[in-house]
Amino acid sequence: LRENCLGTFRNLLLSVSKDPAMLYWLDNQFNVKGKPNENFAREVMELFTLGIGNYSEKDVQEAARAFTGWTYGVGRRTIDKPRGPSQFQFRAELHDSGTKSVLGNTGNFDGDDVCGILVGHPATAEFITKKMWEWFAYQKPEPELIKRLAAEFRNSGLNIKVLVKS
């Protein structure tokens, strides 16, 4: 968080999404080809990017397939719980390499691609702007204010420093 707090939201999202604690607590170690676990994908969409109502159940299912193979471990071995020096691992043999459709985009997506799609969606800039405003300023900001600040944030390439200065 500290390394990415004033950079781009895309880099922050990728860093947080690949953190062993996030992968563990959202069960992505169980997300494998042929048996996708939707928990991680749903939370990334609902809590970290788009917010409720800006994606479909099919988007969650397809994004879950893209996140297959994302896990954690120590060195080359996987572990039950992330402890100490665990790190992100991509296990290609557990990844669903088929074509997926997420938010109107179709391709052979992986988790990095889906994070890019989520960051590029206009709802993400508004969702993050509102969350930041409510945390640092006041609850229930005026919709016009959020739209204006979200447009600046989006035009900056989702540069968090630009949003914080607004």
C-alpha cells in the first residue's frame, strides 16, 4: 500500500490483488481450471473497483476463470497459509487459458488483463472517487462533485495523487 499509494490505481490494484493475504482470505488458492472459485473475482469487482450493480454474474464467472492459477507460496512450493516470506505465484497448469468475456471485452484473459479491464471501466473512477471522498471529507457527497472529480481522476490515468489533490 505504501509503495503504491500515490501512483496509479492500476499498480495499486495489481499489487493488492497479488498479495498472499488477499489471495488466501478470498480463497483464490482454490481457484483452478475446470473448477473456478468466484469469491476473489467478485470481491475485486464489488469492493475494490466497480461497486455493486456495475457488473453481471457472468462477468464474475468469466473473471474468476481469468484469475485461475493465481496463488501464493514460498520459493517454488505452495503453502496452506501465507506466513512469513510467502509470495505471489502463478501456476500455469492451474490456469484456464480459454477465451473469456468480461464487461464486453473478449479474449484469452489472465488476472492482469482483468485488472486492466476493471481499471479502464468508467464506473471504477467514480467508485474510487466516492470512496476516497467519503473517507477523507464527508459522507454522501453530491453526485455532480463525484462525476467532476472522477473525470479528472480518469483523465490522469487513475493517478491517485491527482485524486488526493482534488
